[in-house]
Amino acid sequence: MEFTEFTNPNLEVLFSAEVIAQRIKELGAQIAAEHAGQDLVLVGVLKGSSVFHADLMRQVDLPLSIDFMAVSSYKDGTKSTGDVEILKDLSNPIREKAVIVVEDIVDTGLTLTRLLEILGSRGARSIKLASLLDKPEPRINKDLKIDYTGFVIPNKFVVGYGLDAAGRYRNLPFIAVVKDPEQI
Ligand code: IMP
Ligand code: MG
């Protein structure tokens, strides 16, 4: 399908749908190899990771379950403050389960740090982190470990494949850099 946004002069494709699909295949195989025999649950963090979560789970050839959380990170201007409000909690307990939190992008890392603290007190067997994108430059919590990373990207604002700018562009099948964020 030819998306109209392919011709948006303010967007520059960074990862095509094909490149993303190939990388997710590799991540799925790695996750499957490392979780055989475990009670695995893939926790999607709404809304940004919804597309990645849906594609990743279909590349993990193991019995597993899924769940979702929704959080709002308070931003002080454009900077994340690390305050996280849980808008939607998990539907099921994670006691004794092997949990993989599935995120779209780790930027400052403050949202994930807080989320992992919250989940860390619930008796899971293990808690790991999968993020499609890793933007290391603005990272504040340098200790945050991403167990499964799709792609490392430069300090640019990106949209598509679940990632939004003011709620838009999540439906793009590719990931694009916004050339001029003022114009988006
Ligand atoms: P942080 O790691 O706490 O700074 O926040 C990460 C969240 O900020 C992500 O889950 C995204 O929702 C959002 N975010 C960070 N960078 C981008 C980007 O380049 N495009 C779209 N959303 C982003
Ligand atoms: Mg997010």
C-alpha cells in the first residue's frame, strides 16, 4: 500500500515496514529461545507500543499471554519529569510469571524506570524490557537496561508504527524522522 504520508516532505523514512518486520522476527526468535518452559506474559504499554506488541507476539513461538498497562508521564515542557500515573493497570497478577514489558521507545528512561519499580514489587519470576527503539542520548537513568532492542536511533523525533506526534501518525507502517517538529 502506498501511504499518502510517503510524500509528506516533513517526514523522512528511517525504517521501512520490511526492515522493521525482519528485526522483529529476530527479536521474537531470541525471546522464544530464552523463555522456553516459562509462564511468559508480554505487557504492552499503551498506546505507543500497540503496533510493536501485536507484531512481536506473533513472532514468539511459545505459549504466552498478553496484558496491557496505560501510563501518563508528566512532562515539564518537553522534558519527562519521571512522575508516572497509572491510567490502566494489568488485568491479571504477574506473580511467578516471566514478564516482558514491551515499549515503543526509551528516551529519558524515566517512564520505564518508574513502571519497572511498580511492577517490581509484584513477585514476578523475572521482568525484562523490550523496546523497539532506543534513543540513548537524552537518557537520564543510565542504569536502565533494555534486554531486547529493535534499533538504536539518533536524538531526533520520530513517528509511525505506533509512535505519535500529538496523537497522529501512529498508523504509518514505517518509522520516519520528523524533519521540522515545528511544522508537524
Ligand atoms: P521517557 O523515556 O520517559 O522520556 O519517555 C518515553 C516516552 O516518550 C515514549 O514512550 C514515547 O511515548 C515518548 N517519546 C519519546 N521520544 C519520542 C519520539 O521520538 N516520538 C514519539 N514519542 C516519543
Ligand atoms: Mg510510550
